[in-house]
Amino acid sequence: MSMNSEGLKKAIEYSLKDFARFYTGANRQAILLFGKLLDEKTVIPYRIRNKDFSVEVASTTAFTLNLVFHNVLIEDGRHPAQILMENVRVERGGGMFRLKFFNALKKEEPAKESSFVFDHLNSAVVLWNYNFYTQSLDENADKLPWCLLDEPMRALLGKAASLGRDSLNAYEKKILPAVQFLDVIFGLYLDQETQVAYGRSNIYFNRDKLNTMKFSENQKRAGIEMMEHFGWLESKQRFLHFDEDKEAFFKSFIRQLTQKEGKTLYTWLQGNLSAATSEYPRLKQVLPVYAGNHRIICNCIDKVMKDCGYEGTYPDYRKEKKAAFVEVSQVYQRKYTYLNEKKKLELISFVESIVNGCLTVTALKGTILGKRKTDIYDTAMTAIDGCFTEQGRRRCQVESVLTIDPDMEEGQVLDMTQDFIIALVK
């Protein structure tokens, strides 16, 4: 396949630097980093998989950033295992793109030009930094906070599979068995068909998918050890008879995840994931296109939240309020009178991610009601604590999302952040 004659007549050639101007955000940054690799005479593996050509343009212990050319068709016959690109140009026209180059590893006289056609490109992050997200958080996220751990857990599993267990640090090795066990359960729990209401039996899921759920011997041992460690003895007992009654175990385990006891497991996993990345560079340190906006957003949020009477520092804030005589319960979808609930703690936490090349900040709002001051006194509480139910006295939901394009001017970023926070706390 090649461009038709009409397209060729209209085709225009660009250097990589000029071609990058057609893109924004992470895509532009990835193209420029690709050009930097070429300037440094880096040899690139020339592997085309499922018509995609992926080039790793940035790599740290925290993540890798790839530039991916899609729907690729090589035009010069058989291709080598590796290439050293020289004199790279991009031809644009006829609704297609052609990347032209000379392979310096191929000794020919005279030198022959190589090329491949592609129809679009984009950047893709492979995550190793477990404090960072590349997926959007649905505003109706009903699986909080476990949906937040899904991507970091998959990153850990991917790292272990790609680089081997010896590549993991002490914190990663500590939680790897539990993550391997939980990955099987999360496959069904985080499924769109699975719905968790309140009560001991109101858990709805696809039974055909449950019937296909299987654990390896290593996963079984890890699951039993984890449940013993956290004292989930009822779930452990049901797991020992998993093959006879899969439904009983699944419901029992999901209840543990979503009720107050689940906080202990979440804290253990999140703490070790955070410790595992404590020496890793954040994405903004390697790709400075996001660093400026990150600083503006953090400073603005911190100032406005404190001006509104909230305590804490970015990304977690708290404010004690007097509970109304009648609270609207999200549990039963009706008004519910809390006669003895005199203390109310409002918690707001912010979760950062980079989605489609834009920096997004998602606000989570949690509420905890208590009979005594000690019920809400723990200063380590964040909005996540509201995810773990306690007879309807706790709740947490996605409140709003701020999306910042990396090409926005500083004033525009500041105005959007201020409006975002004021709407959140009014």
C-alpha cells in the first residue's frame, strides 16, 4: 500500500521537530524525545507488532514512555531486527503519513532510503510508579478505593512478568503474592456488571464469570496467608471450600473489602506501593511539560482550601462540621435521621492522573459521622476512609474533575483551578 498519486503531489515533508508542532501535550513531548534519541545515535529495535511500531523514548525505574506509530506498513520489503535512523523526515499528505530514513546499520552502496507508512501516532505510558495514574477516574466510580489500586497493581504484575522477580525492591516483593491473589478477584469485582449494594447479601455479578475464576497453588497459599494476617477468618474458611461454593467466598470477601475492615488491607497495600516508589522520579520530573501546571495547581488548591477553613496540605484536607438533624443517606437513598450523630468530618482528597495527554485532578469527597469527638479525631483520615462503610455513617464519592491541557497559559490554568475549588467547597 502507498499513497495515491494525487496524495503524493500534495505531500509535504517535515523534520521531526517541525512535525511535532502538529501535536500537543505528551504526544508532542514523545516526538521530541524520539528526535533526541536519533540525535544521540540510538539503535532502535525494529519490531512491528499488530501493525504498531512502538519506540521507547523515555525510561526510568518509575515508568516507560513509548511513541507508538499505528497501522504501519513497511514499504521496502524485509526489515532488519535493529535500525539506526539517519536523515529522518515525515511526509504528510493524502490522509496518510510516511516516515523516511536511512538505516546506518545497513551498509549499501549507494545507500538506499527506507520508509514506512502510518495513519496516526500517540504516546503511551507503561506505569512502574505506583503513585501515578494514567486512567481517568469515572465520576460514578462505585468501586472506590479499590479501582485506584487496580492500575498500580497491574503495573507491579507487569514489572515482575517483564523484568523478573529479582528486579523488584523489598516493598514490591512483600506485597507481590497478595497482589497476584487479588488480581483474580478484582477481575470480577471491578467488572461493570458487578454491583455492590449495602447488606450482607446484596452483591450482584455475572455467575458465568465467577464459575471461570481459578487460582493457582501459589495464589491459593498467598490468599490464605493474607486472610490469616488480617484476621479475615470467615473468608478464609469459605476460601478453603472455594471449589464447592465459589459464590459464598466471593460475597464474603467483597463484604470485607467494602466494610470498615477493608481499610487495613488498603492501607497495607497503599503504604507498601508508596514506599516502593519513594526513590522513583515522578513523571513531571522526567517530562517537564507537566511540572509547571502541577506547581500552579497545588499552590492554588492549598491556598483556597485553607482560606475556606480546611486543615491539611495537598492532596488531603479535612474540616469538622456540625451534623444536620437530618442527613441524606447515600446508603438507603432516602432521608435518615441521625439522632445521636453530633460530629461530622468532611474530607477532601485529590487524585492526579495524566489522561490523553492532559493533567487531570479528581476531587474525592468523604464524610464521616460520629457520636463522639474521638470518632473523627484521627488526623490521618482522608476521603478514602469514607469508602469503608460503617452502618451508613461513612461515604465517599467522586465530586468533580479538573482537566488541564499542557498548552494552556499560566493565567488560564490558575483561573480554572480557582473555579474548580470554589465550586467544590461552596
